[in-house]
Amino acid sequence: MSQVTARKGGSKRQSTSRRKPAAKPPAPEIAPHGYTITKPVRGSEIPADYTFVLTRDEIYVPIAVRKPQGGGPFPVITMASGNGRGAMPHVEQFVDDLAPMQDRMIARGFVVASINYRNEIPHLYETRGEGARNLPDSVSGDRRTLKSSPTLDHEDFIAIVRYLKSLPFVDPEGIGGIGVSHSGEIILKASSEYPLGAGVCIEPAAHEFLTVDTGPKAPRKGTEIQYNDVNLVRKNASKAAAMKRIRPIRTPILFLGRDKDHLQGIFRLAYEWMRQAGKNATWRTFDHPVHGYPFVYRQPDGSEQPDVIQSEAFEIFMEFFERHLKRRPAPARR
């Protein structure tokens, strides 16, 4: 039977004394919370908590949380691929497709959170300026939650991390993320604004993060942009803008490239400029025919059949997470 729970948070409403609108303080952030239904996962003994998580502008995005047995606290790995789409049905299908792989991650002591977020607004990240913040309500005279600018998808990711930190079985200092393509770029964007324990960016489509020219003058083969050559990307990116975003990052980042991908130069340049900025960045690349190859999807018969490269990539990113997210015991006192 499905189990429904609600995790709520909030703050006390202040008295509405008569003041000039401009003197009112910003509306407070509502505490992270989610509304959860627990359901079984096909072929696994580990269920999933399908949860709607509150975001900064008070809409909800869908995630699914699966955990090891016991009370924890456990480190967490978030997982996502591509841009936000499909709502909760997408998350449910994602869990079903990757359940055998996730079971192996959970067996190594990690909570696994399959996440989703609102769809991308093209190029708004590059032009918006500073992030959304709460503003005093100078319109209605009440304490509505007003925002200075639209909330973007990487800010949904930050909201999800804040929610995960509130769970009693989670180690709040041990939360990291792994993302494919645009979801890899989201990890970079979020890390520039919010600390994560570790990030794995699989073929990150970081053209906005690096301010790469993707307009009509960008090299194309048909409709597909061709940025395999890192030197060509370097000529068409804004190093000044990219470095401004990279400098605040404190998150260790593992980049997993794909040799023949048409955006391999973007993946590589993000790594190179991270290293030039003195950041903790690691680069590995493989020749594999499948975009997002480290994610091992279930076969039609329900089995998991990773190839040699997929198995190697899995061990690389799991060892990376184990090194950065799992707490080390304090040295014995002498």
C-alpha cells in the first residue's frame, strides 16, 4: 500500500502594523519541505519516495528518493539527465529505467535522488544578472512573496538540495550530484552559487555557463552545432564571463567527456578553465557510441548489462563520490 506523508516547514507571520510599503522587510523564505508518496520499484526491494519539493518561487518540482536500510545519516547522490521535462511521469520512468544501477549505488551506502526541475529558458541565465531574491511587497500592502527576477532550473536544483538536507537520514554535508548534458551544466551553475559536496558532469552542455556563441555563426552540420574542437570553442566563448562564474566554486568536479561528441570541446574547456582558476577538477574521457554512457539503463528484459566502458565509468564516479561525500572517522587521540 502506498504511504503518503507530508513534510512541512514555515515561519510565523509577523503582525501587519501600519507602515509605509517601502519600509516593509522582504517576505521570508518558506522552509524546505516536500509532499511524499512511497511506492515500490519494479524488480527491487528498495522503494522510492516520490516527492514534490518546494522551490524558491513556491511551485513544486518532482523528485524520487531511495535509501539504504537504517537511520543514517547517509550521503546523497542526485541524478538527472537533460533539461527539465515530463514532470513526475518522467521521474517515475527514470527510476524504473535506472533502478538496477541505483540499487548498486544504494548498496554502497548512498541515498539516491532522481530529480527534475522546470524547463530551461534559453539564454536567460546569461542575461538575467543576479539571482532571484525576495522583495518587499509595495503593491498590495500585504506580505506576499515577490521576486526580483524569474527562478531558473539550476535554482530548482538548489532548492532540492536544501530539501534533502532537511531529511533526518541524510548527512547534510555529504550531498553531491551527477548529471548528463544540460543536467551537467546545471551542476556547474548551482555550484557557482551554492556549495555541494561533489559534482560529476557527464558531457556537460555548458555553453551558457561559458557564454559560448551558439547563434547563426556557430559551426553546424545540418542543425547540429559542431564544437568538438576545444580551440574553436575557446575562440567563441567569453573567458571573462566564465571565470566570474567559476571563481566562487568550491565543489570538486569530475568531468566525463566523450571523444567524438559534437560538443566535446565545450566539455573540455569547462574543465580547463576550472583548472586555470585553481579549482578541484578532474577530467576523464572515453570513446563510446552513446550520449550519457555512464548511466546504465535497464534492458527490455529488465536486466542490466553494462559494457566494459560503462562499468569503468561507474567505478570512476562512485570512487569519486566515496572520496568526497563519505565522512572520514576522526583520527584517534594519543
